[in-house]
Amino acid sequence: MTPEPTAQRTPSPTRRLTVAQALVAFLARQYTERDGHRRRLIAACWGIFGHGNVAGLGQALLESGAAGPPGPYGSDPPGPAPALPFLQGRNEQAMVHAATGFARQSGRLSTHAVTTSIGPGATNLVTGAALATINHLPVLLLPGDTFATRPADPVLQQLEVPYAGDVSVNDCLRPVSRYFDRIVRPEALVPAALQAVRVLTDPAATGAVTLALPQDVQAEVHDWPEDFFADRVWPVRRPAPDPAALADAARAVRAARRPLLIAGGGVRHSGAQAALRAFADATGIPVAATQAGKGALRHDHPAEVGGVGHTGTAVANDLARATDLVVGVGTRYTDFTTASATLFADPAVRFLNLNIASFDAHKLAATALVADARAGLEALTAALAGHRVDAAYEAAYRTAKERWERRVDAAYAAPDPAARPTQAQVLGALDAVVGDDDVIVNAAGSLPGDLHKLWRARSPYQYHVEYGYSCMGYEIPAALGVRLAAPDRPVWALVGDGTYLMMPTELVTAVQEGVNITVVLLQNHGYASIGGLSEQVGAERFGTAYRFRAADGTYTGDPLPVDLAANAASLGMAVLRAATVGELRAALAAARTADRPTCVYVETAPPGPELPGAQAWWDVPVAAVADRPAAVAAREAYERRAATRRRHL
């Protein structure tokens, strides 16, 4: 018999590139798509170059065309091979914060990559990675790594571990990354890159993703399959709730007499604000918010009762203490939200959690509704058709909200325009200037507490307070990322002097790139938030003030003669100094219309009695044994509050 002819297979086309060049080309072709809207996944790459990435990713970005002026971030320039725009950073941690701010403003559908050298450049990423992962926000980290081929041991900045030859400082990034891989061979890049993008685009699993890139491997050449560089669209689905779980959820809501909905960051990430408003309109159930969820309803919506938890409003926390059903939507139930497990006091209270992450949906022994926030709210609203809370309950919380608004008015009021403003009065002056499109960025110090209690959010994206990690130094770089994602929105970074001294570096980047952010710099001569907490827990404000040492050796002398406004000016910012309430109002109005990055500098007065204190407890353990009377008294108070903790089972 004549044998059958052997089929001739046409070799797949390949492209000869270095590992770094291939990675840049791959990233430039990744897209997300949700609700029919397509966006570029990696809109730009931040970088600081050293010997661990300059000849690899640095050369690759240059060759790809990233050195030219970028177009609108997240859009493709014309041509068959889109470039990956490059942004020059000043601090590695700050670059991650900027990428994270961009990702949050973009609804997690677009983010930035960050490349660093090996050693300290790479380990500086850890804090930013932790922040991104804790807040479920995607960011791609591309740190250089030591040689995979080990031509000499040790090389510069190599960590020698006697028991393991394959460990480098980049392994510090493993616990703060949702996906980690080290690319020790060119062939490993293809599966690792695909897995990295899978995690970045998974709303239930996203966070920091790290691809550690040994400096020698970055420069190695390989023949890559052409399909690796094809446009790839990653659908971001909206999983609907299970019908049986939805029926259980509807029964729980119908049976509740005093339900309370707590809106978390998942509402924002899902773009579920309209669905939440429709739910509240239909049912009359009051809506409180976590730090990440504040703004999900406009402040003037009849069902919106403000922040909940330790920094929440009196009306929201009173409702939480009496509720018999907590409907948590997109929340992780942090200790600030639950007042360290003391807030939900009704013995019969139960929980219904709508969350895209099963881990969070099942917290507090809840009835779990594992679904996208928007899809879940829409389904639950339909399942509750015709149901509404009792009219007396609705009237009671609306009356309580009116009382709280009068307290906010009192805190904001500044009757003497010649007086030095308190921090609350600064917020009141800012409230009078901003519009619905403005974005307020904050993360740490005493400002998050005041903002959560007092700020009147006017749009879904106005309130940008990072409180999952509450990271000092986040505000300025994050504001930069927000403005890159939303170039038409005025963006304000609210920072105290402690936060400013942590990380002002990206002011230089804002000036260089012409990214018009406004920094409101509040000088209160130290760590105001921790100073107040220190006093409450018997530590008597030890080590929290920025002052000279006194004769007894303590930091209780005169304030330090630092001039942070002059520092901001030296970094290229336009600076407006405001010594009084009247000057502050004028400076804020001028800054909002400025055509360059601007800093408004104001020294604040101590808070007055009109500022509401904490509306719920927060567990900060106090010394069990002490000689100083302040600590003894604080311990007695602590034990009384700790006794009210409970586990919800």
C-alpha cells in the first residue's frame, strides 16, 4: 500500500524580542470590557530605573515608543502597535499609590504598571502593594530581580539566604500580592503574563500582581508566538445571585422590622450606585456607608444616613445598634465599621451579605448572596416588589438625620472670617467651593474621621478616602493617579503635616507632567489623630507632637520652625497661604480655577466643642498594669467597653 502523505504543518509566525520587549508589547494589547465598554487594562507604566531594569524594561519601553508624549491615558494612539505610555516617578511606593488611585477612579477596569530596579527599589513597593491588595484594587508590579543565571554570588543588592538559593528581597511581595511569579526563563513569561492579567481583571480576586524579573532574563531573546501579541479582551462579568439564595435574602428583608443597609466599596467598584438608589427608593431602607462606600448615595437622598462605625454619624450608629437585619453590600466589615464588634447590639440581629467575594459574603454567619453588587441589588429590588419599611421607622431616621445635619452645620460654621480655622471649618470652606465633579482624596490622620462624619458627598466618585490600609503618604500620588484617570475633574489632596512629610515627592511629577491637582496642606504641628488617641488610652500624647525637646527631655518645647509651604514651592507648586477663614475661602476658590498644580497652606486651630466626637468604640488595647493615673483610668474605661464585644454566630 502506498502510505498516506504526511500533512505539512505551517509553523506559527513568531516575533524575535527580548523578554522585556515581549512583556511591554503584550501589556499594550490587553483590554477589559464591561457592559459593552472597552478600556485599555494597562494605561501607562510608571518607572524609576536602576541597574536591575534599565537595560531590560527601560530599553523596551523606549523602543516601544513610550518615550514620546502620551495621548489620553487609557486610549490607543493610531497605528498597529500601541505604545505603553511612560510616567517618571520619584518614589517607588508613591508610584504604586498613583497607580492605585488611577485604578479606583477607573472602576478597576484600567490600571497602571510600575517598574523598579532590584533591591531597595523593589522593597519600596511593599507598602503600596499591601494597600492595593487590602482595598481589592488592581496594580501590576514589575520589580527587577537578581540574576537567574547566577554569574557571581552575591551580586549587588542580593540577599543571601543560607538555607535557600532561590530567595530574593522580592519574596517580601508574596504575602501582599494576589499573584506572584518570578520569570527565570523566557518561556515562563507567556503563562505568567496571562495569569497576571486574569487576576488583575477578576473582581473577586484582584489586588497587587507581581512579576519579578531577573535582570539577565529581561534582556534575553526568544522567539515568541505572534498570537501572544494579539488584542486580548478580558470580560468583566456581572454574576447574578443564585435563585435560592435570592429567595432567602428576600424573606430575610421582608421579615425585618428595622433593616439597615451598609454600602461598602463594592458598590463603587461595581458601578452599582443607581441600583442602590433604586433599592432605597423602593424599600425605604436606610443606607449607611463605610469609608469606601461613602458617596454611593448622594448626601441629600432621603435614605442616606451617613457614615457608620467608629467615625460614623450618630444617626447611622443609633440605627445600627437597634437594627435586626444588617444588609451589607460590598463591605468587608472592618473593625471601624463594626466598632470592634460592639455596634450591632440587638440580640436578634442577623446579617445578609451581598458580595462578589464568597469570603466576604459569608462573614458574621450571614445569609450569603454571592453576586456582583449591581446585579444583586437589581435582583433583590425585584424580589422585594411592593415591600417597604414601616412608615414610622422611615420618619424616625429622617428626623434623626435632620438633627445630625444641624450638627454638621455647626461644625462647619466659621462666624469670624479673621479667625484661624479649625479642621472642620476647613472642610466647611471646601464644601462651599467644590462642585459635583470634584474629587476629594485622603487616607490618614484625623481627616478621615472628620470626613466620614461631616462630608456631604455630592456624586458617586467625589469621596476618595483610602481607609483599608490608611496609609500616610497616599494622598498626593493618589490624587495624581485620579487626575490622570479623570482629567476633567478638579482633584483635591487633603493632607496634614505628618502625611506631607512622609511623601511629597510626586509634587515634582505633577509639575513635570502638568497634572493639575490641588493640595490642601493643614499644619497642626504633629500627629493630631494619634495624639488624640494617645490621650484617650493613657499614653498622654507621648511622641506625637512636632516640637523641640523641653528642659526635661520631652517633645514639649516650641513648635519646629519648618515651612512646609516653602517646601512645596521649592518643588514647583504654586502656593497660596491662608492664615484666616476669610483668606482660606479666597485661596480655595482661586486654587480650584488655577491652571497649574497648586498648594493651599493653612495652619489650623484646635477643634472646638461643636465637632462631634466618636460615635462608637474602637478597640485599642490599654496597658493592663500601669503607675500613671491616666493609664489606670484608661484601662478601666477600656474594660467596660471591651465587655460589650460579641461574636455573631
